Amino acid sequence: MLNVAGDLSGDSWGIFTFLCAALCNLPALPALNCTEELGAGQSIQKTYDLTRYLEHQLRTLAGTYLNYLGPPFNEPDFNPPRLARAERVPSATVDLDLWRGLTDNARLAANYRAYSRLLCYLRALEGPAGTAELRHRLGHFCSSLQGLVLSIAGVMSSLGYPLPVGGPSAPPGTPVPSNDFLKKMEDFWLLKELQTWLWRSAKDFNRLKKKVPPAVVTLRLEARGF
Amino acid sequence: MRWSVRRQLPAGKQPSALLVPSLGKGEGFLEAGGLRSRPGAKMANPVPSACCVVLAAVVVVYAQRHSQQESHIQYERVGADVTMKCGSMDWDAAVTWMANGTDIDASHLNGSYLILKNVNLTQSGQYSCYEGSSWHLKYQTHLRVGTPPKEPLLMCRSNNYPKGFYCSWHLPTPTYIPNSFNISVIHGTREMVCEKDVFPKNRCHIRYLQLFSTVKYKVTLTVTNALGKNSTTATFDEFAIVKPDPPESVVAKPVPNNPRRLEVSWQNPSSWPDPESFPLKFFLRYRPLILDQWQHVELSDGTSHTITDAYAGKEYIIQVAAKDNDIGTWSDWSVAVHATPWTEEPKHLTTEAQVTETTSASTSSFMPPPTTKICDKGAVVGSGAVAVCWTAGLVLAAYGVLFI
């Protein structure tokens, strides 16, 4: 079985990449099937570390991609109004008291759904992206993001929560951008949402860390989906 | 007899007390004095003329007082040319101008107009114009010389995340005249209200309605005074302005029987509302007073730390800073605390057997104070005694190897 326990080191990224490559062909995102004891607290810590790593990676990626989109998207003061349209990705923005009151399950599920969607849209960027270097960077980021999704799934499994159903497909009625500029605008907001989610997830997992005692060890064997 | 004096009141206001001169007939009321006429009584002859005299005197006094202009304030730019007219007096009237009670000589006058060229700040004050012969005050004004406002400096910061943030501002150079500030905060399509603080005055605060927003906040500050206006705008993301206050109650204590240790503890800043959900990480820096270079330690949790490589007997200066674990910037450094590691009492000679740490090869390169002669653990001694220390250390190491 795949051993996903262990210290977060350079080797783990390789494992994640392999995992991503293997699972990219599956129609639905699977649940983790672990025979190893996986402390929920440990998983949460690793997921937290992953969000920080991705946030760091995103800074470089976003800079490169926005330069590819060109002005005004790559200007630091660029502050466009949010066009009223169907939200592609669930927004990270939330009322403070609501966020505080989220159950662990709801918190994890919100993260899981958001990143699944974000991953799907990011993958769509890979094709038309300009240079080979940009495509490579996007691809690498997508792999890491896939790892994050799986990590969150792992945490949910180890805590006994069911994974949210529904594939990461575009919701019905999403308008297709009509022109090049609007398409670029959508890309811009996608990156913004991704950045905001990563920063929110750090706080989400901080909160989870406090609520789930690190010594909890759970043995969960779940086979689902295949 | 009923007395009354009509007083002119501002338009629109109803007189609350009307005293109208009357000669015994009609409505009236009692004035202080207790005069009361019997209805229908006949007035004596000298009384009506006395009435008239008094009435005339009252009217004259009133007219004189009322002929003065209301004192008002005039704002002018530094370097401008100011012309003051003496109220409604003609150009060729004979007048005297005074500035703050001092006569102004006629060279500044053009007829009855006062001309001040290229005014500077020292010329602010009260200017009065008196009619030449009667010395009646015809016109009075306060001249305030100042400048229009330069672009203000605006700073916004969240030291109480996730509750909200505050913005504070000031002018880079004084204008010398009163200024008013207006601040507006726009978040996406919504305009938020920034509540002004009582103290300090140039500050207002906002509560976050939502967290983790993708839309930036745009704060515009406009400063206006009688001579002009100016404004500045700051645009930022919610997480970019997070900067906690420095840690509080920093305490550094020596550790008994450990000449190289200092125990430092501190508390979360009291303005940080929720350290449980939004934990802080800390940065500690310390150095002996006699050195310039700081040593740094970053701590991801906990509010205490033990320094284990302090130079024995040296006074240390220690500071701590805080930062949200994930976002924002470091706080300013805390108040500095001083501490000296524990040192032995001078009369007790440390025996070699008690030395547990023989690694006295510290990385220091400075000259130690001449008083430290005892070769106890961790102490850096004068060059003459180093050889003795090393020998002692080697001997001890040899014993240790033999007996263990």
C-alpha cells in the first residue's frame, strides 16, 4: 500500500507527484485507503504545511502567469470590480462568526470542495498557457494542489467524515466568457480565489489543529468508489 | 409707568421679552424697580421728557455698538498680498489701523485700505481699523496666514486581526490654520464607515464584516482647509496590513546555577483578540550590551524561551517581536529588558569536579573584564589564564575517559 505517513521531506513531494499521476486518470477523486495508523493531528499538520508550501509556490506562479496575461493584470494596483456572474469557485470570503462556528466537518468539506474545483479550472489553464516554462510550472503546481486535495481527504477519512459528493465539474449555466479580455479577467479572479483560499486554509487548519488532539490515533480503512 | 427697550434679535426668532416704551397705556409689564402706574393716572410733566432723554441715550449706545462689524477670521496664503478694507468706510476716509494693539504706519496704507504684501506667518493676528477722529472701531478681523494642505500621509494597519483595522494620518508639513479631515473606505461596491477615535484624534477604526476577502479595501483621505484641499488613497488586501502590537510584559531572569542561561518570557499583545485561532509566532533578539551584533531566534509557539549561550557575567539586552503565523508583517520590537546571567558568589571557588560543561571554547573575540579571574564553566577569561583552563579541562576529560 502506499505509505503516505512519514516526515514531510523532499521525498514526500515525489510520492505525491506519483500519486497525482496515477490518480489523474480516475473519474472521481478517491478516498485514501490507509493501512498505516495515521494520527489525525499529524495529518492536519501536514495539510497545514502543504497549504503554506502551495502559497509560497503560488506567489511565483501568479507573478509569471499575470505577466503572461499582460497589463493591466500584472499591475500591483489593479483592483477591478467583481463582475456579477455565477461563481465558478466557492468563495473563501465568509462572515467572521459563521467561520468561527463552522464544525470540523463543514470546515474540511468547504476546503475540499474549493480545492477540487480550483484544481479543475487550473488544469484547464495548462493547455492554452503561453510558454513551455509556464505550462511546466502550472503542471507542477497542479500536482501539488492534487496532493493537497488528497491530504484533506485523508484528514476527513481519519476523522470519520464522509467526502463531499459531486465531481469537480462546472456548475450548469456558467456563462462562457465572450471575449479575450473577459477570459483573462476570469483567470485573474481564479488566481485571486486560489490565493485567498490558501491563506484561509492556513487559518482553518490552525483551528483544526487546536481542536483535534495530536495524540488521537485512528485506524480507518475505507474502500470507496472502486 | 411701564418701561421697555426694544432689542434687535436675529431674523426668525421670536422675542422672548419685549419691552416697549409706553406711556401708561396698552400692555406692558413690570420692570425691576417696581413701578406701577394706576390705570388711567395722569403723568406729571417732567417725567415724559426724562423718558425721552433716557430713550435717546439708549438708542445712541445701541447704534454705536451696532455699527461695529462682527469680528471675523480671514485666511490668507503665505506670500500672498492682502488688502483689508475698513468695513464700509470710503477709500478716502481717515482711518488708523492697528495690528495686535500696535499702530501700523501709513506706508502700508492705500487710502483707508491696508495693504500687506508677501505676508508671512508672523503677520498673523488681530487687525483693527479705527475711524480717524472719533476713534470708533470700524472693522476688526483676525488674519491667519497659512498654506493649503500638502498630500497627507495615511497609514492603515490591523493590530487586532480578525476584528478590523485602523487608519491614522497626519500632514507632512503644518498648515498653521485649522484643517478638517474626511475619510472614506470602499470595499468592492460597499462603502464602509470608519469610526473616528476620540484619542488619538487623527485616527479611525473599522470592523471587518467578512473575513478572507478577495476584494481590496480602498481608503481615501481628504484634508481641507480654507486655502485648499488635498487627498491620498491607500489600496490594500485584508491580509497585507496585519501587524500586531509588540509582545508585552517581557521578563528576562537568570537561571540559578547556570551562568550561561537566561530565561525570557513574555505575553501576547493585549490588542490581539484571538491568539487561539490566530496564533502568533515570535522573534527574539539578544546581545550583550558591549557588542553590536544581535543573535536571533524564531519561535513558532510558546511565550517563553531559554537562552543557553549567554556569555557569563555579561549584561544582556533582549527584545521580542510578534507576527501572525501566516500573514502580515512583524511587529515593532518590544520594550528592551536587561538581564545578567547568574554568576557564582566570588568567595566560592569552583572546583574542577563541579565543572560539567568543559566547552568553554566560546565564539567570543572580545576582551573580558579584568575582574573575572576564576576559570569556572563557560567563563571567558584573560589570555593568561586560558592555558590553565585548557589544561584543567584536558585533565578532567582524561579522568572522565578513564573512569567511565
